[in-house]
Amino acid sequence: MSEFKIIKAGPEQIEDIINIAHATWPEAYAQILSEVQLNYMLGEFYNKPYLAQRMEQGNLFYLVQHKEELLGFMEIELDEKPGYTKLHKLYVLPRAQGLKLGRLLMEEAIVIAKRAGQQGIFLNVNRYNKAQQFYERQGFSVIETVDINIGNGFYMNDFIMQLNFK
């Protein structure tokens, strides 16, 4: 895996993050969300001002890179709830899936969280998203079921999954 490296993203990579999301979401969510909801969520959560604000608030973004090509990203927030890091986003381009890049990003998130003295990591995943199986293989388990109103009549129907370090 040494040909892949993880780099910390800054404001200059926001456009790259948006591009990866737009290339990944249609495949990840086509069977789960309507096209209208998918486009609404991409517009709400993947625009320059929104992502820049999240960076300014201290959320950490990382990209996985092969040579000069960016293949995926994640966003984490330390202490989103006391002692726990939230993994807000983890996406790998469809053509790069199967290369264990999601696991590489997850391992980096765990290292960062442990270094910060966190007790664990949690995340939200759509209840019908096959990524749930990936998270289970990484040691996460479902701790809660939530329906989050995101506006425009749409809801995120999620499981909250958590990995405890101890």
C-alpha cells in the first residue's frame, strides 16, 4: 500500500473533495435516495462555503493519493461528543474501490483519534447503505437508529455506529 499516501487537505483541495463526492455519490446512493434528494444533499453538503466553514471550525479533511491522483477523502471531527471523534465522511472513487483505500483512511482516522486521547469513533450511515458492512468489518457496531430532518422534506435514515478503543 506504500504507493498510496494520505495527505491533509486544506481550502485549496475543496474543489477536489467536491469532485470526488460528485463522482462517488450517484453510485453509492442511487438505489437508496431519489435523484432529487441526492442532488439536494450534494448541493447542501458539498459546496465551497460549507466545506470551508467546516475546515475553519476545526474539522479535519484527508485525501488518499496515488501518484498525483486523488482517489478518496474523509472528514473527521475530534470531540464531536466528549471523548469521541465523529467520522463525518469517507468516500473512495468507484474505480478505486477494492484497493483497501477505505480501510487505509479509517486506520488514519483511528490513529488521529487515539493520538488526541479519544475513547472511540462514531459515524452515521444510511440504514440501506452497503458501507455498513465495511464499518462492521472495521469493528463498528450499531448503537442507535435515527431519522434526521435535513430540510426540503428529506430525511437521513441512519444508523449511528461506534467503535470503542478500550
